[in-house]
Amino acid sequence: MSNSLFTNLSWLPQAPTDFAAQCKAEVSAQDGLGRHFQALAAHALDENNLIKLAKTIRKARDAGKSLAPLTPFRLGIISNATSHFLLPAFEATAARHGIALECIEADFDQVVQEALSPQSTINRAQVDAVLIAVDYRGLPLRTSPGDEDAAKSSIAAALAHLNMVRNGLRGNGKPGGKTFCIMQTIARPVESLFGGLDAALPGTLRSLIDGVNRGIAESVLGTEDLLFDVAHLAESVGLADWHDATIWNMAKLPFASVFLPLYADHVCRLIAAMRGKSRRCLILDLDNTVWGGVIGDDGLEGIVIGQGDATGEAHLAVQRAALNLRERGVVLAVSSKNTDEIARGPFRNHPEMLLREDHIAVFQANWNDKATNITAIARELSLGLDAMVFLDDNPVERELVRRMLPQVAVPELPADPALYARTLLAAGYFESIAFSVEDRQRAGFYQDNARRVALQSQAGDMDAYLASLDMVMTVQRFDETGRSRIAQLINKSNQYNLTTHRYTEAEVAGIESDPDCFAMQIRLADIFGDNGMISVVICRQELDSWDIDTWLMSCRVLGRKVEEAVLKVLSEQARARGITQLVGTYVPTDRNALVEDHYEKLGFAPVDVREDGTTVWQLPLDNFVQKDLPINIQCVSLAHAEEGVMHVS
């Protein structure tokens, strides 16, 4: 049962019986193909259905049809094994994660040649990332049982081999960028030479692979390359099942084909995370999800939760998983059909509950349908519906949300609640490619934001509300300390993002030292706490103008006049450098309609409107006067500006 969870992608609903017909029907459509493909991909697809969907997507692309709103991405694949069977699986699965993927495959077992030759297929393709799909058979590993020095040399040689490949690929990305590498760990073979001693004895194949895997993981930390932990994936489903000796001997396939959908899903999760598509909020149903039983009928003493009972421990596992996710920055919310006071009872009074009220950012317990409540939760948290995951044991409620809110991820759950937590985590909705102090604090940020919304409803008017927040905005130039978070915001922010330009951490470092760039990182604090870094602005000088290349903000601070305060600082810094006008561009995407009138609200005038909706705006600075704002602005280390605190009432 547990292995089939992974093999069958059981968190996804089954494909419709007319899947093939739906694929053929969609390619004849003219508009909205991307959404149709994403809906088709949002099922548990076997290899045959993945091939059908991939053919349909390729046919549409070849016909020049738009795949919007899917995000384009080019992936290179190099391997010591056969890899052509991966391409259709990747391209179809990527649609599930909001990506329009194009794959470029290197020749069989040409890993080093492809990496080191500037004229190789991969290097000429200017891909966004390369999957280095090398297994233990493609590494220079020499066993030397009992010889520790020889074992260390062998591990070092294998890591040097991988780094040579990695370094050869990095400099050949798209113009102005570089190629990311997706580094695989190594799935060890199932065969053992010494039995249990293999794990402890230096120089055995198992101990060598363990050493290489540690080295791969350590080499990725602190870089912009990504780690794909194939070793863990193979062990999760069973090494004896993963390694199929027959198909390796016959076709040099690196793993059993039954695991192709799972492997493809893990690769595409990473790509989606690179493009800021990981989920941020877990919404929990209560009855028979967080606890066993119905609180309204069974009462506090009658619900099943806690140690010593199989069902109670299963629901505790759900709570523990939710708390662990919150610790790494995922926001928790509740949507329950119930009376509010009754639904809160276990959180307040049940001694076995791990979850408590203060862990929940938004608590929706009423008799509205779940889709209405989820929409309200998203609005209160200032998050998009595509940031939400909804966990509910009731298949009727799950299907309702899928139909009414297709952007929301809704995992299928098995009959046995013991597998609820495992199913949720196996689905990979919260895939992470980096982790920072601010990630750890994010759940608290959103929880504080919900409290601000509550305060706003109590304030007499908006101005009084904003004044009551006692906001302090700190502005400083890009620097090494903030670099990682700046790059993360640039690559994750989609809604309040005027151009959605993406920059790597290395490119952010280049912007810091570029004399023609002025770039600011902005933080905001108020009476409820520190919101962390909430905005990034990058300007590029063109004669006496500043072109605003990037302006993004966290949706947590919407409606608080932060953008006006940012413009105040921007205009003052521009004037101090002899700049006479600001030029801003709005490039529409499927997710940033929120900021369509951003520049208009700030007093810019349109000077160019293009066919694709892109609008160029201009603000002369000679007569521009910024109105008073309820924000204290603190400028730190902004060259050509007087440092200190500027109080704006």
C-alpha cells in the first residue's frame, strides 16, 4: 500500500477514462491551451498517458500556439544511461507544475564531452538548467575494501569528475545569465559484498557512494545549483524494485520504468520551485482530518486523538506534519464546516492536541462551502489561490474545491488516516530549493498580517488604521548580507511584480557593483513585528533617466502605502544623481494583473502601449511632489543621500 502511494502518485486523482480523447480535443483549441494542459496533467498519469499528453503539447508548440499561462523553461539532460524515454514524461509532467518545458537531450553516455565542448548540443542550446543524471556506473569509483586512503581518493576523484562536468556547463546559459545544474545523488545498488559490514568498511561500493552523496549535497549548499536526492527516492520505493537488472542489460535504462512518473514529478517540482511556484499555505479541515470523529456530535471527550490509539496517533501525525511545515515557513489555516466556538474547543482545551490556536494564521469555521472559505483565507493572507494546499478527508469536499478553485492543490487521501501525513508530504507541494532565516519566520509574518487585517476592521478609517501600525521602512542598497533573500524574492514574486525579470544570486552580486545600476532592498516593521524584506527595486541608468528594470513587493504589505514610500526614496535618490525622470514598464503575465495600474496610481503617465499589453510609463521629477505618508523611512548606506531617519507623518 505504502509503496503504491509513490509508484501510482496516489495523491493525484485518477485520469479520466477518455483521457486520450481529451488530449486530441484540446490541441484544436485556440486559446487557454496552457490551462487545459495543466488540468489534464493534474492526474496520476502512467507512462502511456504521459506520452500522449507530451505529443499533444509538442503539436501545439510546433503549430505556434500559445501555452500561456505556463512558464517557459528549457532543460538539458546529460546522462551515462539511456535518457530519451525521460523527455515526454518530463514535458507532460511539467505542465502539472505550471511549466511549459522544452527538453534538449545529449547523446548517450557523452557526459564529459557535452559539458566541456562549447559546441556541444547542450551548450549551444542555451538552456535554463541541466539535469546531470549520472548514476554510480558513470563515476570513476574503485572499490578498495578496508583501505581508507584509497577510499578517500576514489570519492575525491568521483566528486572532481562531477565538478568538472558542472563547471563546464555553468557558463553556457542564456545571454545575460548562466546555466543551473541539477545534481543527482547516487542510488546505491542493492547487492551487498560484506553484508552489514558494507556500511562501515571503507572502500566498499556502498561506503564510497555514501561518501559521494555527502560530497554532492555539501557542494550544492551555498550555490544556486539544485539537489535532486535520487538516493532517497530510490530507498523510499525500495532499491530492489528501483534497480531492474534486466532492463539495464537490455536498454541501459537507469531505473525501472514503473518509477518514471515519480522521477519526472520530482524533477519538475524542482523546476517549478526555481520559478517560484512552490505552495506557501496549508489549509486544514478538522473533523476526521486533524482529529478522529466529529467535534459537533462527539464533543471534546469523544473525538479520537492522542497516544495509545491507532487512529488517534494517525491524526497526531497529521498535526505533527503541519507543525513541521510551519517551522520551515508554511502558513497554516483552518477551513471547517462548524460553529466557530465549537471548532476552536480542541485547540484550546484538548490536552493531546499538538496544534494550538496560535499556530493558525486564519481560522474559518462556519457553514459556508469550502471554496468560499478558501478564497477568504487567500484574501486575508494576501496570497494567491495557487499558493494553497487543502487537506480534507471528505472526497465530496475535495472534488468541490478542485472544480471551483482549480488553482488550489487538493491531495487525494487514502482510507487509512495513518497515511494522511505521508501522502501530504509525498506530494511535494512545498518543494524548497533554499532555506533562510526569513523562510523560517514566514509563517509568523503571515500570521501577523492576519492580525493587521483584524485591526483594520476595528479602526475608524484607513488613515487611522495605518497610523496605528507605527510603520518603519528601512531602505538600503543591495549587499552581500541580503543577496540570497533578494534573489529569492526576485525568483518567487509573481503577483506584485511589474516585469517578472528573474536574476540569479550571482547576477544580483553583479548588479551590486554595476555603476549604472541603483538597486534597493526594503524592509518593513510595525507594532506587530518585523515583516522582513518586502520589496526590491532595480534601476538602470539611461542618459538622464532611470529605467525601473524590477519593482516587486510582497503582497503581505498591500494597501499600506509602502509603494508610495518606496517612490519617495527612489525619486530623492534619482534627483541626488542628476536624474530628471523615472521610466517604468509593466509587462503583463497571467499572475500580475494586480499591478496593472501601479504606475498610474503613483502619478506616472503612459508613453507607449504595445500589442501584448506591455505599457511604458514616465514620471518627470522636476515638479513631482510626494504627499505625506504614515511611514517612518530609514535610509541606510544610500550613497549621495543623507543617512538617518526621515519621519514622514
